[in-house]
Amino acid sequence: MIGKIVDAPYVKILSEGQIIDAKYSFTPVFTSETTVKYVENGLEKNLGSQNTAYIRKNAVNSSQNTYVEFNNIGYHNGRKIGMRVVPTEFSGDEFQIVVKNTPVNGVGTLGDYQPGSIKNTPSGLAPTLEYKFFYGDTEEPAEISGHFNMGQLDLQEWLAFYPESNIVDSLVVGNNVLNEIELPNGAVTGAVTGVARQSTDGNTVSLNDPRNTFSVTFGPTTKVKLKAGAERSGSTGSTIGFSRLFPGSFSDPDPFKQVEDKKLEDKKANFVVTQLLPNRAVDNKYNNFLFEDKIEEILNIDNVKVYNGLGADVSTSFDIKIVGQNITATAKSNFLSDMNNYGQYYKMRIETTLKDNLSN
């Protein structure tokens, strides 16, 4: 069984081999090129070697001049993107926002707390947060379609999104159970959904296990606004696990091939191989992007073209080779350096005809 859904209209299950649609392939990626700053009440504070920004209740205000800012978290539609994590409401004394990776026991895993995460928040006192996107070159608001990967949200915790987040789907992979739950009284007015996670066998799983992850797709929007809480009794200093935001919980899909059309009277057959080039941070861009296919011996390969997601012919940006029945189309370096080319599916179209000695 892949998974189970209980009364969760916003939740979909991704089976093995499926991924998030290219339209939503943008997700924050924190690399060596990402810069970070913490601003409290309008004044930038020195973080030093700290992994977290300690945010006090009196610094959370309607002016939204307290925030953690991450610049260069990736590209969207060819433009460099930054993100501000802005607390807008908090009823406790202090909480933390992670500003650097914090490996567990010195070992980095997929589930490590990533920049933008919340940790060490007393039970039931998680802040309301806005993840606000901006263009890195102008600092103007950026309208984004993308996804957040999250994990470690158990059945005693809840997560809710405000309508302006424009949540499209909640996606779960593996053996997760993802439930929509009734939010506590007074939690969030106008929340889209609350979700919770637990592995089907009821056992604790490691931080980088897919059973600890789910994703939400959103957009277009300039911000994702959310709130989380916990119903643990007597718990203090607990971590609200929704905040494990991290890239990479879903692998890129394998290329898929389909017959576009067959014209038996003309002894022709056309095939299309479709492959995704996801959004990437600039220093994590693909070293190569390659189509490979093999055509049956009974067919002649007449023509090979590559098209982008808009249907435009981009064949000149690929080195196309036909050796016997084998075809490769390798993206050129200038193609991979242009961030406008990321975040879309590409199609290699192969035109063939039946070999003469087999046509009678």
C-alpha cells in the first residue's frame, strides 16, 4: 500500500516514480552562494557563528521589521530569488529560526533542520510566519509557483495555511498517513487545511526517511503564510516539525517515451521522449542534460528534434548524435548556463520510417 488518506480533500499521494509538476519545481535551495541576515526591529544583528536567530516576543510586530532574510535561494523564470521569513504573531517569550544547516550528531541528512526552519518552540506557541519571496536584484516582491518540502509532523501536531498562500495540493510519498484534522479553537481563521503524519507501522523512522516528508505546492503567490501548533500536554521546548524545510525529498523523474503518432499507410512512426529540467540554484545547476533512446532495428531514423515546454524548437542548443539505432541529445554549456531554460519539460521528437526491406 502506498498510503492512506482520511477525509483530506487537499491531499494527494505520489507513488514511486512520480514527482511534482514542473510548474511547481521551484523550492528554496540553500547553497554556498546563499547569503543570510537577521534584522530585529529594523536593525541588522550580527549572527556570528550561531546556527539560529533568537527572536523575542517584543520583536514580533505589525511593522514586519523583524525577519531572517536568505538571498540567492535559486532562480524562478530566469531571475534570482530571495526569501524573508517574517514572524507576524507570537504569544510566547522566544523562538528560533534556523539560519544555517544544523546536522544531527555532526552528520548531515536530508531531514536536517534547514535555513528557515523553526525549532525549540514551546508546545502550542508556534508563531505565524510569512515566507515572502523577492527578486534578488531589485528586492521587489516576486510572484512564485513552487513547493515546500516538510517533515516530522506527527499526529499530535497541526499545520495550517492562510488563503493568500494559494496552496494547490498537499503531496505525500511513501507509507505516510496524512490526515486532515480539526484545528483547535482559535487557531487560524481561514486556514486552508491542517495535516498530520504518521508512518503506517507506528514506528519512529529516521529523519531522512521519505515517510517523514510531505510537500505542498503553491502559487502563484508572493508569500506562503502558515501557522503550526502541537497538542502535547506538559511539553516544553518541543520542536514544531513542519518547519523542516528542505530540498530534494522527491527525486527527478525518469524520462518517459510515448508514440506520438503512427501512419501505417506511409509506414511512419513518430516518438516523443519527455524529460524534466527542474529549477536549480545557480551553483547546483546541471552539469549535463541528456536525452538517450534506442529505436528498434526495423526502423530508419529520419529526423530528431528537441522542443522546450512552450513548443519552440531548441535543437540548436543540443548536440544530437545518431549512431546506429542509438540517439543522444546533449545540452550545450550555454544552454545550461541560461537559468531561463530551467523549470520545464523538454521533448525529443524522433521521426522514423519502416526499413525498405521490411515494407513488403
